[in-house]
Amino acid sequence: MKACFMGLGYIGLPTAIIAAKEGGVDIVGVDINPDVVNQTNAGHLHIIEPGMEEMLQEVVNSKKLHASTTPEIADAYFMVVPTPFKGNHEPDVSYVEAATRAVLPFLKEGDLYVIESTSPIGTTEMMAEIIFNERPELKDKIYIAYCPERVLPGNVIYELVHNDRVIGGLNPKSTEKAIEFYSRFVKGTLHKTNARTAEMCKLTENSSRDVQIAFANELSLICDKAGINVWELISLANKHPRVNILQPGCGVGGHCIAVDPYFITADFPMESKIISDAREINNYKAFWCAEKVKNSMLEFELRNHRKPTIAMMGLAFKPNIDDLRESPAKQIVSKVMQSCNNADILVVEPNVKNHNVFKLTDYKEAYKRADIVVFLTAHDPFKTLEWDEEKVILDFCGIYKRV
Ligand code: SAJ
């Protein structure tokens, strides 16, 4: 069995490695970036994922996996390429279409074609149309399915094998064919459905999380005005056996939760009210935090007749990772720096050695030197810092859970 993976990113490469190592599949991994191809063939993991590099070296050395910039003939083809959104929040499936057109000439009767990329509803049908327009002889002769992933960066190896997966074929035979492939390495349950439902399931999972986080963020705005400790409030409400309110933050970042809901609101603008409002609330939270910081700097200057030294604690989009992509923390730091010229602003990100825009300061030193300390990302090391009554502490991510 040979499989061609189109896209060697955060999901494509780990999935290709696991399919080779655990599923006994011969893999060709295709990426448009020659550096990624060369690094992969040299056994160097170009992404950060604990324990993954050893697995890559094993499958490359045993020739179970090799990388290339062009597809090769195989029995199964997986589209695992990015699906960003354009400026107006319109989903962009052009990479999925390009990858599909690249494998078109290689498709033959009996092959399996799967999209894993997060996609708007109907994308799988759209790609099938492209395939059959170009290759009418393949109509009903190949198997086509949509199979989303739900792994958490940092825990990919475990989750790729143990998470349940939703397998959505364009027809039942396609669903069965896809299940046959994934059962080679997935120990979680493989749930059968159709392609549209599988596409919507992925969007639903992440939109539901975005709505839940928006609820927590909205509570934080209300509690700030009401003089209530939102952390205490949520902790008490969650004592209810059937209540599970998530944690407020400085906004919602990353390529998933902050992006996927737009795939629904773009296609169903009249119907998706809560989903679009949740996006607005989570985006607004970052602006709200930036305003809070600027106001506290002005208050300090009025009270102390000097500009404050301020520590901005955290740039990553979520705790204990080094990924700054689409990070609200980074957005807030930039806003504060733009508006408070020549104030002494110390930027802290313990998971990154250095940054091409921000000069980074060690978190202990920044905490010690600062008059105002702003906690943006709840990295574990920050929780070792003793609360200091002398400082102005803005805790947007629940380090101390005090007001
Ligand atoms: N966040 C909060 N409060 C919370 C939880 C999260 O403010 O209580 C923020 C985080 O700080 C971060 C953002 O939300 O900025 C997203 O965090 P996340 O924990 O959802 O992490 P992701 O985006 O890396 O992973 C999500 C996961 N989806 C769900 O939990 C439903 C993961 O399983 C998906 O595979 C991933 O999106 C994806 O790739 O779609």
C-alpha cells in the first residue's frame, strides 16, 4: 500500500510518519517548500513535536517514507494543506484545489482520495467535480472522503493514534475505503458519516470552543465592571455538576479556533449569529486588554509623576508553547508599544530564545524591574512569581486568579 501525502506541515508530516511507522504504508510526502523536503529526507523534523524526530528518522532510514516536491503514483492521496481565509474572512481552498490538480494525472481506478484540511461545507464535492471533469472515466471508480483531524500540537503522536475520528465518504463505499486506511494506525473509534457532515463536524468542534471561550471573556468584562473576581466566580459556578465554563484570556489565537468559525459564518451569515458574535467578543477582548494597560500606565504616571516600567508577560497564543502565530498577546504588546512611546516596556516570552521584532527580557528580571506587570499568556514559570503588593498587576489569564 502506498500513500501520497500532499502537505508536510503540523498535521501532514506527523500523520505521514505515523501511517508509515504504525500503518506499514509506503509514504511519499509532498511539499512545495524544497527546504521542508530536504530536511525531511535528511531526518530533520522541520516542526516542533516531542518524540517525532526519532520516528521520522526511523521511517526515512527504513525507506518507508521519502519526501518530494512532486507527487508520485500511489494507491491513496491525502490533501493536508493549509486552508487560510482571505482578508474578508472568506475561506481560501485554493491550496486544496492546487494539491488535487497536482495528483489528478496519477489517479487510477480503485484509488482513495481524502481531504484532511479544515474546509467549508461542500469542498469535498467541489474537488470531486474537478476530478471527474478532468478524468470522467474515474467517475464512481475511485473512493472520495473527508476525514478531519483534531490533534493538539504538543501531543500529536498520542492523539493521532488514540483520538476518535470522523470519516465522511461521498458514498458509503468511500467511507468504508477510508476506514480501511485509517484503521491501520488509529486505535480510537472511526465514526462513519457523509462528507458534508464530516466537514461541518470539524468546524462545529472549534466553533463550539470559540463560543465557550467568548462566554468566559464576556463574563470577565462584566465582572471587571461589577467589581467581582471572575476567576472565583467561574470556579464557583463550575462546582455545579453540569456547568463547565472555560477560562477568560487576553483573546483567542492560533490557526484553528480563531479561524474555523469564519468557515461557517461566511457561508451562513444570516443563520450564524452566536458564532459570529463569539468571534467579535474574542477579537474585542484583545483591544479591551490593550486599553486597560494603556489606562493603567497613564494612572501610574499621574500618581508617581514618572513613566512606569512595564513587563508584558507572554507572546505565545496559548500557555507553555512557543507558537506566536495569530497571537492576541503579541497584538496587545504591539498596540501598547505603539501608543506609549519611550515608556520602558519589557517583553517576556520564556519559550522563545529571541524574536526579530521584540527584544526579550528574562521573566524574573522583568517582574522584578517592573512597576506594572501584565500577564497575557499563562505560562507555567509565571506561576512561580510571588504576588507583590507594591506592583500594579493586570492578570488577564488567571495566573493568580486575584483581582
Ligand atoms: N483559550 C482561552 N480560554 C480557554 C481555552 C483556550 O482563552 O479556556 C484560548 C487559548 O489561549 C488560545 C485559543 O483559545 O489562544 C485556542 O486554544 P486551544 O486550547 O483551543 O488550542 P488549539 O487552537 O491549539 O487547538 C484546538 C483544539 N480544538 C478543540 O479543543 C475543540 C484541537 O483539538 C484542534 O485539533 C485544533 O484546535 C485544530 O487544529 O483545529
